[in-house]
Amino acid sequence: MRILSLNAWGGKLHSPLIAYLAEVDADVLCLQEVARSPTTEAEWLTYRDGDVELPQRANLFDEIAAVLPGHDGFFCPTARGTLLDGNKPVTSEFGLATFVRRSHSIIGQTLGFVHGSFSSDGWGPHPRARNAHCIRIFDHGAGAAITIAQMHGLREISGKNDSPARHAQADVLAKLIRQVWPGNERLVVCGDFNVLPDSATFQVLAELGLTDLVVSRGHTDTRTSHYLKDGRFADYMLMNGNARAARFEVVAQPEVSDHRALLLDLR
């Protein structure tokens, strides 16, 4: 089984992103920062917040689904707000997307907020709401089940250091995982956590038997050349002792976002 985790950056690098997702041949794709705007036919919209302005692919979820016809897709929004088509406001939703190859049986799942709650009338104040999606799959090739969870961790203006909100977020994530994972099978947890490697988040997840593959295998950078700030850690992938990795890669090329993709092949 191949599992991919990637912050899609709203599809800013659209052409290489779509090509990579179509070609990588992942069984499960865990994607963060995905938009869906069903009321517009525009391809590009703009997100504005103060002096921040970012291009967003208006219907990135649908475009990814179109190049993954053999997968079932799940869109998990955190908020419904406004993007701009020029100066025209367009209603859009933003959140997680999970795609699962249809040859695998989905036998359980849960979706919940790890910080805040769904905002239906705007993106909300910072730090904004965040969610996690946990899915349990029967892998017929391996003859066994596996639970996979992804999270997009909250972003705080002060940076990525631990905070009470981040610790609470980790506790809620662990509770969501336990709702689906029976405790005696393979478990993989991934996403853009927005924390540093010494975060208490990893102590909480260690109680589930999870070990991070990014830091434990000596990787020091999960960002691409499109990210110009200091602090090169954001994305993580963890697995428990029931899982066996044939290969783990923090993908340097191609660059399809300001985040690197994390790619795990399980035996």
C-alpha cells in the first residue's frame, strides 16, 4: 500500500501538482489546503486577508478527483468563506481531502474538529478551526485492515512552538483515532501538523505506539524552494509497530507545493 500526504497549497502550482498526483499511483492520498467552489466556473480565485494574497484553484477537489477515477474522494471542509474572482466575491469551502483507491474496502471512518468548529459565514478569526479525518480500510492485498488519519494542524501567528491549543489539538486527534482504530492493527498518521519536532504532540501520539518517520530517519526539511521563511519542519508521517515500511521518502522533486510530499510504501 502506498500512502501520500501533501499540503496542496491551494493548487498554486496547479499543473505540476495535478500531474504528480495522477502519476504517483498512491492508494491513499491525504491532502491539506484544498478548496471547492461549486458556484463558479472560474479556474482561479484569490484569497485576501490583510496584506496576504494567495491564488487558489477554485475547484481543486474536483480536479484531483477527475485525474483519480479509480479512487473515492472525501472532502472535509473547515470553513465556508469568500474568495475573489477579480473583485467579485465567490463562496468557497476550504479543508482536507482524502482519496482512497476503490479496490480497498472502507470499513470505518470519523471526521472531527481538533480545534474550533465549522465556520459557515467566513474563514473565522486566527487561529482558525482545524479538522482531522480518520479512515479504516481493509487492504485485500495484505489481507488485513489499516487505519490512516490525517490532520492539518492549527496555525498560530506567534509561530510553531507548543501552546495550550496545540496540546489540546493533539489530545483530540488521539481521541478521534481511537474511535476508528481498534488498537491491534496497522496505524499511520500524517499531515501538515504546523509544529516543531520537539512538540508535545509527538508524546501524545507515542501513547498510541506511533513513531515519526521524518525526524527518526534524519530528514531536516519538509518544505520546498517556494517556502522562503526559516523553520523547515511542518509535515510529518508516523506509523506504529504493526506497520512495516518498504520505503519512506520526503519528496524533493518534483516541487508541487511549498510543502514536500511525504510518501510511504508499506510491505
